[in-house]
Amino acid sequence: MKIPAHICRFPCLSGLLLLVSNAFGQGLKYQVAAFEKIKEALPVEKVSLHLDKPYYAVGDTIWYKAYVVNADYLTASKRSGLLYVELANDSNRVIRRVMLPVIMGLTWGNIALNADEVADGNYVLRAYTQWMRNFGETYVFKRELRIAGGEQSWRVKLANQLSGDSLRLSLRFDKDNTQALGLREMLVKVLDGKKEIFRKNVETGTDGSLDLAMQLPPKTPATQLTLLAEDLRKGEGGRKISIPLPVNRPGTVDVQFLPEGGSLVAGLPGRVGFKAIGEDGKGTEVRGRVVRNGNQQEVAVFNTGHLGMGSFNLAAKAGEQYTALVQLPDKSIKSYPLPAVAPVGTVLHVDNLSNKDSLIISMGVLNPGMSSNVTYSLIAQSRGVICHAFQVRLTANTVRKISRDLFPTGVARFTLLDAAGKPLNERIVFIRQPDDLDIRMNGQEAMSVTARDSVPVNIHVTDRNGAPIEGSFSLAVTTDNLVKTDTFAPTILTDLLLTSELQGTVERPGYYFDRSNADADTDLDNLMLTQGWVGYDWNQVTKPAEPVTYAAEPEFTVQGKVKSLLNKPVAGTEVLLLSTRKPPVLMSAVTDSLGSFRFAGFTPADTLSFMLQTRNKRGKSFNVNLEIDAPPPPKFTAGAGRLPPSFVNADTTLLSYFKTTRKRQQQVNLPENGKLLNEISIVGRKVVKGSKNLNGAGKSDFTMDEKDIAKLGKITLGELLAKNIRGFGPGIFPPKSRPPVQSYLVKEKEMRLVIDGIDADYFFVEDEQTINGRFMYLKDLMEFFTADEITGIELMYSGTNNYKYGQKFLTFDQLATPGYPTSVDWAFIEVTTRSGKGPFMKKTAGVALHKPLAFTFPRKFYRPKYLPGSTAPDLRTTIHWEPNIVTNASGNAFVSFYAGAQPGTYTLLIEGADMNGKAGVSAKTIVVKK
């Protein structure tokens, strides 16, 4: 069966059903129909984000444009109207999560990197829709980012040599890359995780240099090594730095051997892909040869190509085993057994390099006891769409050609199945077609402008046949003396066509899209051989589609259920929704037969907070349970690796970037002829409405009001206190003559919890048999309350603020007992709840407060306006960001920006799509003169 090219290649026919001729077996028809059924039930979405630059500093803003498309034809997704974007650190803790509206597959926004939220380190930016969560992390957008700490003035040059377990470190310390930190006494430690394995007091040389030698314990994992250096000089404020040690032992290289199609079969031609991975998880160079285990006869030789990958041919024979003898980077030889050779079976080979017009498919079977009339099926798909399928009776070497025109650009998967539909072999290849967009900025001529000039950018977009394209694009302009542009960095093309279809991390994916690279096709084919393919599981095609866990979100909604106290649905109940923030929203809904209600059709504000209340037929609240449907946020696997921080081995471009960002933080948007005022501290007293504070309104050592708490989402009271009160947490408390017990502390003082003016200890019954009973009681209580039920937190720590609490809540016997803690020994935490009813009275019947993720609308990128003769400082690291460029019917658009004050070269990078199947990327360099 041959599926017409237009079914697979052209998105306008994406709904066309595949037809299978009656001339072919029912097995193939069934397999194709089952596959299509799954595709229709579980359509896949993909996301790509265009960022304004590849790295950032504390105080910067991440600007991004998001493209949300259907995975099959790369058309704008209409399934999802909400996109979630989150930033997580190298400990996989989410620093910021935002929600954005998606219209016709497009949205854009920004994330401010505030100093109180981010620090110097490595982060991962993720983007996903709720629907994408049904497919695990396969299609979630992920981009690793480096964020530099703006206040770090130390710079470190680090090199290491490792021979066996003997490690030598060479370091040089300086300040801002200008002043050597010479003759400084330092304490240097090396940690294996949290275990200290080296410690020494040393002094740097006059040039700030330091050489260290140490012996690592055997089998020390290099991924957990950390170097700590502390300046011991007085007056330095205990300056410390922490650096992950990039140890990469040559002898620990792992080489994986992967037969094409899945297996080696005796007597049938075979090909083996391989990838060499260093201890740092990156590809590394090796060479070697394959020998027979019996007589050590050489049967193949191999060398790594790009990033440690390669392949070789192997004609395996029955009853033989093979070993690869690999020369590692340290010249040592290590042996690796190749996968076992099967005595019978099938093989699948796809030649994607020899013929420009066709793919050459070679299939073979070896099974002497099987009839020659057995029919096999080969199904070829791309982006989840079947592009070609046929049945065949195999010999030892059956060859078919398939036209390359049947496939769009991207990963194509070929699966060989037996008569029962069981997959036997699989092979993926990457198909190139001239179907990306041709984007030109100001034609092809070179551009040269003067500093502070307005720079016009005329954009013209066509397809590869010259037809004009209407589409949506985003433009980032950076200055090359501050931002290093990586030619092989990820783009919308690599995101949608390559990396989202492969397992693991693809290093510098733009390399494979470089048209000037003669080796790109070969290297890309080796990548396909070694990193597998992510897609539908053929073993599931005969099973009915399971219900999805996460429903698609075409728009923002508030929905839930009303249940009786016996947990049965309550139908016909009115539910009111009232926003507690501007703009005000007041809506009403009635529950259906399942007790469900739903509010939609409104645009929420930046800060979301809704009060929901049930009403009976008389318009009164009554005793029912009101539940909000709100899936918990996802927990993704860690993505940001332990890379050295930004101040280690920084080049001149990065150093200039750090220096500029520090200046900008001091002079953000400083007006012309303006002056920088001295810092002024303004202290305001927060007041918690409804608080039972014994000292009076706002009189506490620390206060969080309802507005502060609303930003935290649905976390427990314990988590709220741990995140916001410095020094709060469990510990051992040994006050005076009492025996040590486990308790909750605020710094050195024991915590006492007061809820709505009621001392929580009043309800605790002490059991002499349980020494930590009070600790467990408080722990359960703090897990009982959640942040959405709390309107205020006040800490009474100082003697001034905790005195009245001690006088009220400590009994006469306690105050009179020698050694018992007095008022000053306690840290009282006053919690004000929404119900106002104290411990264990948290719920208000028929009422719920809903605080979904903050709904974020993008702010406008700062655009200076220079007057003639202007001398205003310009400290932009991103010169311009334009997220919403729309080309007209002629394929044209126009934008402009102001060049900076410093001469040099700028890079203009534009990405985008017509949201109907085609995407494109283009870069241009301009020269800025004085």
C-alpha cells in the first residue's frame, strides 16, 4: 500500500482518512486502522520557546515567545489555550511557575530574575500544556540556562588533571579579572556529596595561583565532587565559593553498541551504531576494532565521528560472539562485548544517504523452519502520521525503494511487523525536505549603522519556492561583545523536528541543520542509530485507548464539585464565584446531576484569587463540601546539570556581560542628565485583618499578610513557615533543666503556635511514654492547615513582642516552676485563618477559596529614545526584543530599534512559523560604528 504524498506532506488535508486497498491483507488494514484510532484519541502537542539570549544574570529578564503546535502537521494547536512555563534550579526546585493565555498557538511573556529568588547557578526552563502531561516528559520543552550572580567579583581559572585516583588542581584567583588575589590564606576543601575527603589551609601565590594534589578514595563518583574555598583573612566577611569539580576520568568512558533495527542475526548483513560517553555525560572520541572471541580475528574497525558517535558494518556468523577493543582517550584499551548474535530472526536496514530521491529499505529473514509464504508488514510514519505501508514476503535480502517525497522534514520511523502485528525491528532516520521558511532581513546586503541610530529592519518571508508567507515571528537583537551567539544552539526547527522526537539530550542540535556542513547528514544518521525514537508503543495498538489523566484546557476555567457530608453529589445547587482582586468578577452556576459546576468565558487578572460559595434554594449557605478541581503541578526529573558557575573560566565576553549587568542594576533606566540618589529605606507596618495580635495591629517581628500568602499557592502551613521565616524548622531543644526533646525552633527559641488567638498547646495532652509527642502534634497541625485557608502570619520573637503572649498562655504553675521557659524563651507565631475559629476549625461549610497559578500578561520590552547628541548610558545586554512580528499577504513586516552607544557587531536572530506546517530561522550581523 502506498499512501499519497499529499496526505503526509500537506497540513490542509490532515483530517483525510487513510484508505487501505482490499487487495492487501486484513492484518495490515487492522494495524493501520488501530494506529489511526490511537492518533485520533491521543493527539500530541509540541512547544518551542524562542529566548532573547542564551544566558542571563541575576537582575536580568528572560524574554520568550512560545509556539504551541500539533505534532503531526505543525499546525497551531486549538486544543490548549493555556501554557505553563517554569524555571527550576539545579536542585530541581521550581523558582517560578507562570500561566499564559495561548491564542492560535501563540503566546509570549517574560520572567524577571530577582535577586531574592535566583542565585548564580544552572537552571532549566520548561514549558508545557496540561494536555502534554498525559505523555510524560517526552514532549515537554526543556532548555538549560546559565544564570550568573551579579554580585560575585571573584574570578577563578580552574584546570585539573586526573591519573587514576590522583587528582591535581591548578587554580588562579583574581578580582574582576584585573586584580590578582595574591598571598591570601585560604581553607580549601573537597567534598564527595556531603562527605569531606580533602581539607587544607593554603596560601595563594603572588599571582593568585594555587596548586593542589590529592588522592581520591577508590570508586569516588565524579558527579558529586565539589571544591570549597574560603578566604581566612580578617575583614573579608568569610568569603566562600563553591565549585563543582569537572572531573572526567578517561578510563571511565562508557561505549554503547546498538545494532540497527534492534538485533544482529547470524548470516544476515548488519550495521552497528555506537556512542562513547565520558564521565561528564558528554560524547568523547575513541577508536577501536571488533574481534571474534574465539581466534581474536579482526572483523571490523571504527572511529568516532561527531560527539562520540559512529557506526560500522558487521557480518555476524552463527555460533560466534564478538568483542570491541576500544582505545580510550588515555590510550588504554578496554573491551566491550557486543550484543549477542541471534541464530534466527529478521533485520531491517534503511539507507538514507546513498540516494537523493529515495530511501533504500533492506529487510532479511533467517528461519529455516518457517514457511516462505509468511507475510510481513512495513509501516513508515513521521510525526505520528503513517506515510507509507506495504506487505512483503521476505528473503535473506529483500530490497525496496521508497520515495523521499512521501515524508515531511523530520524523524521518520520504520517498523517491521509480523503477521500478528508484533513489532520485530525498528529504525529511525531523519528526512530533509526544502520545506522550511526562507526569512530575509534587509535583503542579503551587509548592514552598517551609527551608534544610537534607529535601525530599520525590513523582513521578507517566503517558502523555498519563493511564495510569500503570512506568519508570526520573534526577533532578538544582541551585541556580540556581551552575548556569545552559538551557531549550533537550539531553535524552533531543532525543537519541533528533532530533539522532541529523541531520547536523552542532543548536544548542540543546530549542528545538524547547518547546510554548509558536509558531514551533517552522516552525523545525523549516527544520531538516529544511537539515541532511539520516542513515539507510540506498537504493543498498545490493539488495546482500547485509556482515559486521559489531564484534560485539555482550551481556556481558563474554575470548576469543581459540590458533595454532601456523606460524599454524595448535590445537584441543582447554586455556586457563586467572586473575585477578590481587580477587575471584579461575579458569576453564578448551577451544579449538574453529578454535582459538577464550571465557570468559563472570562479573563482573569494577573493575581488570581476567587471566593466560591454554595447557596440553597432560599439563597442561604448550607453545610456541604465544595471541592475545586485543580491538578497538582507536575514534578519533572532534574534537568540542570552540575556545571561550573559563571565566575569559573569566564572568557572576556562573559566578563564584559557581568560587568554591564552590575552597572545596569545600579542605573536601571536612568534618565538623561539624571542622578542616582542615595538608597532610602522605607519601613511600612503590615496589618493582618482580623488578627488577634495581643500587641496590637502590626506589632510583630515579622508579618505576612493575605497578599503575601496569596502568591504561594496551595502549600501547607509548615511549608509556608519554612519558606518565609528564617531559622524555622525542626531541632533539638534543651532549655535549662528540661531534658532535650525534638521540637520546632525559630533560631534558638522554641516555637509556640497560636491560631486565631487560641494557643494550640491548650489542646495537647502530654504522654509521658512519648517523648516527642508535642512535636508530632504540631507537625500534624501544620500539615492540617493550607495556605489558602490563612490570611496572616505574625512572629513574636523579641522580648518586646512575646512578653504579653507568655503572660497569657503560660500557666501560673509553669511561670512559677524553676527552669521552665519564660516568655523570652519562646517564639510565638500568631496564625490568622479565614474561618477565624482556631485549631481544627479550619473549614467554612459551603465556602472555598481558589488561588490558581498567577495568570501572566507580558510587559513591553524597554526601548530607549535617543535625542540628538544624547549621552545617556545604555546598559542593555539584549538590544531589542520583538515577540509579535506578523508578516502580511506579501510576506513582509517591518520593525526598528535603537543601536547602543558602543561600537561593535550585533546579531539579529529571527524565528517563527506560519502555524500551518512551516517554520524557519534566520540570523544576520550588522556593524555599529561610532
